[in-house]
Amino acid sequence: MVRRDGSILWLAVALATTGGCATVDPRADYERAGQHIAEATGQKQVYRPDLDGVIAGRVEQLLQDGLTADEAVQVCLLNNPTLQATFMDIGMARADVVQAGLLSNPSLGIAVQFPSGGGLANLEAGLAQNIAGLWQIPARKLAAGRSLDATILEVARRAAGFAADAKVAYYEAVGADEQLGIARENVAVVQNLLELALARQEAGAANELEVNLSRSLALDADLDVETARLAAAEARRLLATLLGVTTDADGLVLVDPLPETPAKTPDAQRLHDIARAWRLDMRAAREVVGAAEARLQEECRRVFPKVKLGIAMERGERGRSDGGRDILADTARASISNAALTAPKIEPRSKGDRDTDFIIGPSLDLELPVFDQNQAQIAKAQFAYQQARKMLETLDRAAAQEIRSAIDRAVTAWRLVRIYRDRSLPLAQSNLDLSREAYRAGRASFLSVLEAQRFFLEARSSYVSAARTAATTIPELERTIGLPYYKLVAKVEDEPIPEAEGRKEVGQ
């Protein structure tokens, strides 16, 4: 009797033990995110939460012996704390996938009722499991899986964005350093004019006004140096922040110069086709559409939200085992009859009465969809699915204009660099040299030299500024298209556009 009464409890323990095997292990998901990031940035070494212990050593190694633009991107992808925090989204999404594959816990009910006359209590027990999850779990797992894919792609997109920001900050810092160098060189340029004015004043060919104007220009050049120094320091601190470095940013040795402007102008339509296949945000949006479609399927399967199948047992109450005898009275009668204290005669139960009060059998608890057939949630999921598709369409249309804008900015910046380098700077240098020689010989006025010098200084500063802007357009193109520039150049040619790695997205 005891063995059969405890069978339901043993079954409950067995179910709990079996269901406790699910674990959350996102290491494979981190690997997938790293592959997407490598595709978008060209960098294979990316932060992973399960490799936290080796990050510091690798970053220290990269910072030694100077820092190239690619190494700055590597440090950012390994050491940026905001990006590291973003990777936790992958772990949480993996946990949702694990949760989506679990059945709901079984329910165990026990009721004990004690009879007023004594004896064994009435015992009722039931173990039930909601089996509706058997047809809901596949759609739920699919939705969670697509959400995980979208999360991985979104994390990769953000990582690619950090990589682009780091490269932009690197070139901004290099450009600011070059601007500081130009400002310091300008001090020597204006000092040369001041010395020339002083020499002519001593010869009686120049007046005090010319000398004072030259001193004013020298003072302005000194002020420009201080302004450029602060701008360079701020640019380096911004770079250090993106790299997650806490040391003095002035200690960063930036090795790479500003890059040369590309010779070819990319085709906007071709880049749009490439972006559709490779942009991580568009791929993530397609996964969101797939997740919304799977959630719609899940809601359609919730018409019967609860179907509990189980086993129920009941053992009726049992009165006194002596059949209701008065033990004290029987004891007194037996003792008088035997002239000594005597226990009453024991009368065992008949064999046919054994265990006739124990019943056990299957149970079913079904919630009937009479009033609530999950219509509202199905409609809500349908709207969410349509919304996801519209957002994907919005992203695709916006990408076309973003690409055109990025190309226009890049082409314009590259053209300006070429104009300053090939035409404006040589002309400014020639004008300055000619005006100085003419001023020294007394054939030109001081104002003509002053104007030529102003034009030269502005041309040098504008050239560096244009070169900085042109350098930053390359990572911006990479951000807009979703590929490193060297891969982008290769794919601009009339080659087939390979499909991005990963599953086929919904709608393809």
C-alpha cells in the first residue's frame, strides 16, 4: 500500500530530474558573432566573454611599438567596455532559446482529510502535465532562434559601428597631429616675414606699421599652435575612449599617416546591391521578420492554451481497524471473565475487504476555447509581423539614399584633396616665394606679401582638413555598405555578389 501511494511522488521527482538538464552555453553564438564581425571589419580578433582573461595581454601587445589604424580597430573590438557589455545580449538571447524549448512544470496536488472518529485519513493526489507545449514549443523555439540570430547580427552591427568609429577617430587624431605640425611650421613662416620686415626697416625701406603687422601675424600663429595642440589632445582622448584605454592619450604613438585618396569612384547601384547582401542591420531586420512570423504561428497554436494530462489517485478514509468496537468495554468484560486484566480478542479484517478503497487512473483538464480563442493575440502577432516587414522595407529604401550620400561625400572630399594637393598648394607656395623676393627687392608692397602668406597658410590648413575628411569617408563607406574597403573595392567590379553567410532570411 505504501509503495503504491508513493508512486506519484517518485514520478514527480523523476520528471524534475529529467527537466533539470537544460543549460545555457552561448559560446557557439559568440563564435558566430565573431565571424560576422570579421566579415564586416576584416578583423578576426574580437572580444568574447568566455575569453576575458586573455584580453588585457593582447591589448597591451597591440599598443606596443606604435599603433596602426588596423591595430586601433583591433584594440577597440577587444577592449571597448560598451561593446563588451553588448555581448551579454547574446547570452540572454541564448537563454531565451533554452527557455523556449522547455515544457512547463508538472503540477502535483495532494489533499489529506482526517476522519473525526479516528483511523486512516482520506488521501487524494494528482500529477498533471500541460501537454499544450508539445505543439507550441516548435514555433516558440523557432521564434526564439530567429530572435537570437537577429541579436547576433545586431551585436555584430554595433561592433562594426565601433570599428568604423575607431578608424574615424584614428584618422581624426592623425589629422589633428598634422594640423598641429602645420601650425608649428606656420610659426616659422610668419617669423620669416617678420625678420624680412625688420631687415627692411633697418635699411629704411619699411615702416613701423609693416613690422607691427608682421608681429601680429606671429602672435596669431602662436595662438593657432595652442588651439591646434588642444584639438589634437582632444582627438587623442576620444580615440583612447573608444579603445577603452585609461592611460594618457598623449602616449599613443599613431603610426599610419592619412591614407591616399582612391582613384576609382564606386557605382551607387552596385554598392546598394552589395549592401542588401552584406549590411548587418538589414540581415538582422530579416531575422526579426522571421521571428515575428514564428510568433504568429505560436499564437495560432495557443487556441488550446492548457491541456493537462495526468494521473489521479484517491484512497478513501478508513475507520478504526477493530470495526467500531468499544475497546475499554471489551477489555473490562474480558478481565472480569478471566479474573485478571485481559486484552480483548483481536478480529482481523476479512481478506475480501483488503485495499478496496484505493482507486487510481488517468486525468484530463482541458480549457475550452469558448469565449477566448486567442483572437486578440493572433491579431497582435499579425500586426507585429506586418510591422517588421515594413521596417525592413524602410531600411532597404533608406539604405539606397544613405549609400548615395556616402558616395557623394567621399567623392567630393577626394576631389577637394586632389585640388588642394595638385593645384592650390603649389600655387600658394609659388605666390609666396615670388612676393617675398619682390618685397625683398622693393618691387612689391608689404600688403601683397601679406596676402600671399595668408593664402599659403590657409591653403595648407585647408589641405590637411580636407585630407582628414577624405580619410574618414572610407570607414563611413564601410559602415554604410557593411564590408571592409578592400573587399568593397573587389566587389565593385562586375563579379557575382556572393550571398552573406547564414540562413536564408524570410522573404527571399
